[in-house]
Amino acid sequence: MKKKIVILFALIFSFMTVSAQDSYVKNRWNFKAGYGNYEGWSVSDRGVKNTFGNYRLEANYGILNFLETGLYVGYSRISSRPVPVIGQGLIYQNQNTPFFGIGLNFHPLTFLIKKPDFRFDLYLLGRYGGIYYSSPEDYIPAKGLKFQNSQGVGLAFYFTKHIGVYTEYSFSGLHVKSGNFRYGLSVKL
């Protein structure tokens, strides 16, 4: 038991030592505008799973040398369909669907690279938020707020000191457990 406590204190001390060093993440703002795909229902496929686009704006702030957190908002246009009734055809409706939530990005390269203006960003991500469906009664997906979460990895490259591009791949718990690919523009200040 003593050995585990000593190891725990050693790890905490290591993180405190690293946080005292310069970092290209701490006290930095990072803004992203991107596009991604989610699985959902499609009007043209009459209920077959298909992907739908999601536009997202995100703002993150570096709270530690290796960790940033922030907020995101997004928008999608999703098709909803009625609960099937024998003998009736299906009438699909497109719905405006907002997304929102919080995010956390862990940057492991900050432990290896000590440059104040590093052009690459590799990070592990976690997102927790919601999606609001505005479907009519007795439609799928049901009207109301649904929680979503995702975990994954991201990579950014900055062409200049402040402007770059990013891509992320995450596993989402939105409709089904599936992968999600996102890309866009990133600005760091």
C-alpha cells in the first residue's frame, strides 16, 4: 500500500513540475470552425441509416500546459420520420437541429516538446453535450434533448503562427456507436 502512495505522489509531483515549464497550450485561446458527419436517417433512403452534416463552432482555453477546455455549438438539418403504422406510408420531415456542449483536449506532445510556438498539435479529445430534436409528436427521433458524448484524437497543423487546419476522429454515442470524422479551420491566439 505504501508503494502505491509513493508512486501516486511521484506522478503528481511530475505533473506539477511539467506545469511549471513553458507550454504552447497554457493561457492560449483556440477557435475552430469545422464540418463533420454523423449517422442518422435520410429522406432519400426512406429510413436507411445514412450520414448527415454537422457544422460546429468551438472555443477552447488552455488551463494547464497540457490541457484545454471549452464550449461548442453546432447545427444540422436532420430528417425525422413517423413511427411506422401498418398500412400507412412514411412522411419524412427535415428538422433544424442544434448541438451544444463542453470539450476537453489533452496534449501529450507538450511533455516532449518545449517550444513556445510549435506548429503541430496532437491531442486526445472528449466531448459531452446535447442535441435538441424538434420532431413532431410520434416521430423518430423523438422530440426533445438527447445527450451525446464522444472520445477521440485530433491533429492540427498551423501554416502561420495563428492560422491552421485541423482534423479529428472520434467515437460517438449519438445514435449508434460509430466513428465521426471532422475537419476545419483553427485559429490560436
